[in-house]
Amino acid sequence: MVIGMVWYNPKVFGTAWMKASGMTEEKAKGSNMILIFGLSLFFSLLLTMSLMPMVIHQMGFMSVFDGIEDAKNPNTEVGAYFKNFFDTYGTRFRTFKHGALHGTLAGFFLALPIIGITSLFERKSFAYIAIHVGYFIVSLALMGGVICQFL
């Protein structure tokens, strides 16, 4: 949300976005900002949850053992295997840089096609697509970095 506040500021891309989208000051003032920001926060949380398995590779390994109670007990064969894996590889690729890489890739391979396809059918300009996709690439890169480093 902070990135959006900066990105869509009139001194950055806000004026270009308003022109490309056909937004006016009058339209913006007539909006329910509580609803818009509330839903934006909710959608951001959904993005965060979907980004976690992309940036934390260990989640794929954990999902294989989902529902197996023995995996939580290191005194069982499965639990010892699970524990050994995390002792050996639990922190592999868990850096801000690696998470930012995967977040950036998510921006290119998820945000770009979704925004691009929708925008093409809405007859939006390249500038419109570039402004929005740029925002999501930067946002997802930072989200991925934080998730990978700190969660």
C-alpha cells in the first residue's frame, strides 16, 4: 500500500496513470475510499499468501507431508527424515535477494499476462499496462524479499 502511495503519486506515475485510465479528480473524489483501501489490503494479503510458496521452496517439501502426523515426531522414521531435511536445507535460498527474484518473476509471469490481457480487451494503452505492471513487479519483488527473508 505504501508503494502504491508513492507509485501513483502525481509526481511519479499518478498523472500519467490518470490520463491513461481516463480517471479524473471528480471521479476520484466520489469514491468510497474506506472500501477501496479495505479491499486493497485484503487483496494484498491474498497476494502475500499466494507468493509464499513461490519464494519459500521448503513449502513444497512440507506440503508432501501435510496430514502425516508422524512427520512432526522426530522419533519416527518419517519425522527423522523431515527433521534431517530441514536441518540440512531449511535455510537454503532464504534470503531477501532470492525472494525478490521470485517476486519479480511473479510480476512478469503473473501480473503482466493478467493485466495485459484485460487491458488489451479494454483497449487500454501501453502506458496504462506499463504503469500497472511496473507497480506490481516492484511490489511483488519487495513482498517476495520480505517473505523469504523473514518468514
